[in-house]
Amino acid sequence: MSKDFLYNDIANGIASQIRIGILKTGDRLPSVRMLCKNHNIGMNTAKRVFLELEAQSLIDSKPQSGYFVAQLPHFKLPLPEISQPLSLAKDNEPDELISRVYANMGNDELTLFSISAPSGSLLPLAKLKKEIVQATRELKEGGTAYEPLQGNIKLRRMIAMRSLAWGGNLQENDLITTNGAMNAVSLCLMALGKPGDTIAIESPCYPGTLQLAISLGFKVLELPTHPITGVAIEALKEAIPKIDLCLLVPNFNTPLGYCMPDERKEEIVKLLAQHRIPLIEDDIYGDLYFGTQRPKCCKSFDKEGNVLWCSSVSKTLAPGYRVGWVAPGKYKDKLLKLKLIHSISSAAIIQESVASFLKTGKYENHLRQLRRTLQENYQNYVSAIAEYFPEGTKTSRPQGGLTLWVEFSKAIDTKKLYDLAIKQKISIAPGRMFTLQDQFENCMRLCIGLPWSEEIRFKLKQLGSLAKML
């Protein structure tokens, strides 16, 4: 194992012990020398472990004393419960509620805690405009010609190069560009299944995925999901005889924000391949990690081409550009045929400009700042929630991504909270949106992609006051 992966594995092990409460606030960690001895590693590797944990704000260093588990607001609030959906496929879609919430998208008069996207003020808008102008100059016929069916060659090359960071080892020919990640997921579902088939997903799950699956005629089987480690593997094993395909968001999924441990990812990939069940992996949040190491994907462990890895820049760079992609493995020909039928070609100018942004290194510089901001936002949000929300409130502990999951006592109905909040020009995403079953009525998702300010603090205080009224 390389030193990079070794230090990351050790850091992840300690981080996991902190997050699930084995190591508690104030506990002293082993010294650098003791870590070296316990894991048979060098001093530099041991120091990188502690730097990684400090970067995640999980530990503090005290001169002459060592390293200690940090005291942070998000450790004061308990974790949400493990979800317990029914073990049958359901299709009770919360269509009206989803429509009401997403009708607020783009409304500048509202504080949009409900929409999982970074604020435009956190995006490099001026630099992106320059790339678009440059793309019109460099592309054949100014970008008016059709792109190849697989998509912009420069973009596919850049995505392939970036896959080395998480063990994907993709080639440009392994990728197909799409109109955003949801278009990629949609093509995968149409290629792999048919009406009446059953798809297994996490619970809670992104509402758009639920709506898409139902619209295509699938039955949806929701799986129990832990807020730190993700989908319950035993439940997935029990579901194997009932399902035809599986769709997961292992890295910082919305709304829980967990990062599934690598050993679980590998086990799931092997399990599904053994039973010839395709796995669609939505990795749209993978670049928004709070630590120093980009997490692996399920695709990292795919030896048979059974994982269809989907992603985009919608949550990191430009939501409105609709630039996405998929590495479909052995299902490539099926997806190409569907792309030809449904869209023929992708937008040449936009894909070229994103490719150039990635190639120049501007994307990495932007991501570093965005990740720092999101992590600080998360800590500020939880601090405000701990101060202003009703006693007994629980919050997720996202390890990356754009969202925070909040669980109230059973007495608080977040659909009613939404109605009260919208009158104060605050939009939230009630928990019932994230399931087809009668659950999560006392939960809500908050977006942490808004720039932190006293106004945001005040809006959270208002939200807490309204929750107390209920």
C-alpha cells in the first residue's frame, strides 16, 4: 500500500472512532511516536495523519501535551436515528410537496435553505465567462457544430485524469458526457431496467431520484441507512432476491452527508457483481470533502464494469451549465444509443469551457476555497442550531457535501414548519420529500451552500423559534 493511502486509512479509522463516539471530546490521542509503533509507519506519515484530522476539525494540538479530540458544536447534538423504512417497494410519491418546495428555486426574495446548490457568490463567475469567450474562439465553427456522440474530447480527458485521485484509472474513451448528473442517471436507468423492475436506494434519498424512478415505472425499495456509515449492508443482502438494480450516493449523499467507508463500498460492489445487479453510483458531491483526501468511489473497486459512475460540476462549479458525465462500464453501447435518441449531442461551448477550467488548475484552486467555506458553514450552522432550536434536536455530521439533516422530536411536523417559515421568507426542505413512505415527517434538510452571515444566523434563529411554537 502506498504511503498516501496508508496515512489516509489510519486517519479515516481514527476519524470514524471520533464520529461514532468511541473517542470522546477531550480524549488524548496516541503520540506521533506511539502511532509510528502501532502502525509500523514513519514519522512523516504519522504527522500527516494528525494534519488530516486537524484539517477535518476533529482534533486539537496542545504544545507539549499532544493531540486531543476537539470540542465542537456538532458533538453536542446527537445523531439522527438510523432510518427504518418498510422492506417493500412503495410508490407513495410526495409530488405536491416537492413541487411546492422546488417552485421557490431562483426566488431571490427567499432564504433558500431548501435548494442543494452553492450560492453564486461562492462560484468563480468572472473566470467562467472568460473561458466561454475563449471556447467560442477555439472551437470549430465557433462551437456551433455538433460534438461527437461521446462528448467533448478535452472534457473527457480531464475527467479521466482526475479519476486517478480516487483510484478510478479511467480513460477518455470510458466516459460519455451528459446534460448534468440527473441526465446521466436517467440514461442509466433507461438502459438497465424496464417498468415493473425494482430499484434499491438509500433512505432518505434525493427527491429527484425518487421522481425519476417512479416516472420510468420502477418500484422503489428503500434501505435502512446509518447517518455516518451509509446503507445497511445486511438489509441490502436481504433485498438481493427482490431487486433488479441499485442506485447509491456513497460520498456525501444528500441529505445525510455521510461518506461510506471504503471496505463497505468494496463489499457492496462485490455483492452486486456476484448477483449481476448493476450499480448506478451518483458521485456528484465527491469533490466536496472536508478533509484533505478525495474519497474513493465504488467505481474504484469495479473489476467487471458493473458500476456506472455518474457525476457533474453542478454542485461544485456551475449548476446552470448542466455539464455531467457517466463512466458506464460494460453498458457503454446501451447508453450511447440512448444518448443519440434523446439528445444527439452535448453543448459544445459549455463543455469546452469547463474542460479548459479543469485543465488550467483553476478548478482545484476554486474547490479548495469552496470546501473550506462549506466546512466552516457546517460548523456555524450547527452552533446556531444548538443555540436556537428546540431541546432534543438531532443533526447529521456530514463529512462533505452541501447539506445538513435535522431531526426534531416527533411532535414537530416539518410540513407545518415549512408553511410557517415561508411566511418569514425562509424555504426549507421537509423530510417527507426524501422518501416514498410515511417517515421523516419530523426531519428537514438545510443547504449549507449559502455564504455565512449574521442574516443567515438570524434566519436560523427564526426557524428555531417557529419550531418551538410547534
